[in-house]
Amino acid sequence: MKLTIPFLFVIILSVSLFCSSCQSEEDNFIPKPFGYFRIELPEKSYTKLEGDFPYSFEHSKYAKVVKNTSQNAEEYWITLKYEPISVAEIHITYKEVKNEPKLFMEYVNDAHKITFNEINTARSSAIDQVIDSKNGNGIVFTISEGEVPTVFNYWVSDSSTHFLRAAMYVPTSSQNDSLAPILKYTKDDMMHMLETFEWKK
């Protein structure tokens, strides 16, 4: 029987399709939807801040306390760097009020300005909470949405001698959604710092 060219083409095509259907599942790999890696966070454990500072608090034992060496850094400015997760950092800045109400208000305004500048840039919103304790008053700010480097911060002051601001910084702010467990973990640590916070005489 003589085979025509179209008929040969059909046979070759059929054989090719059959062979391709017999390939292993590995050869027919279909990419899975994009997902985020699982983040393993260490169990909570705290230690008291060591060093000659005018303030004291308990911080995570996994956070290494290092001196802030940035160009504008002042005395008693420190950074808490998390060694096992190394994503979020807590920056502590300190100012002396020197019994000057005008100076105190200047520090308060600066702290609020930093927060609201980030909110306006990212078109976010903030939830604030008033601090009223034996160690002074202050405000806690939680930026509820948006990709900003500072998602949580607060300031506390006795309004006459001391003023301190603590802020969580996330260099990879564009991934805040995927880092949600780390952000909550660090926020909880910062609240523990606030709950154990006290001024030194």
C-alpha cells in the first residue's frame, strides 16, 4: 500500500503526541502559585538592658544592643538588632528635656512629624494609643497599612527631664505583608519593653 505524504504526517504527529503523553510528571512540571516561606520565630525570652543609660527596660535576648553610629546619632542612641531573624530593627533615640517645656514640645512635634510624613507618603493611616504611667506620658503609633519602613513606634517622657522614642524599622518595607509574623513578633517585644520601662535616677 502506498502511503501519501499527508497520511505519513498524521502518523508521525500521532506518535509524537503519544510519546509526549508518556513522559514523567517531572517532565510535565507546572509551576505552583507564588508563596512565602515559612518563618520560624524563637520562643519569647527577655533580659534587662545593660549599660550606663538614663533609661531601662527588658528586651528580647535575641536582640543585640549596638550603639547607633549614624551621622546624626547622639549619646544613648542605640539599635536592637535581631540576630536570628535579621529583618526588623528597633531604634532607640533619647533627648534631655532640661526642664524646658518648649524643648519638650519640640521633641513631641518632631516625633509626630516623622510618623505622619510616612503615613502621608504611603497613603496609610495610624492608630494611636495614649501612654499614661508612673514613668510619664506618651503616644503609641501603629501604622495600619501601607509599605512604610516604620510600622510601629512610640515616645514616652516625664516632660521635664527625659524623652525617648522607640521605632521599629523594616528595610524591606515592600514585603510588609509577607513579613507580618516578624512584625507582630517585634511589636510584641516593643510593648514588653514599654511595660518594663523605667527612668533611672
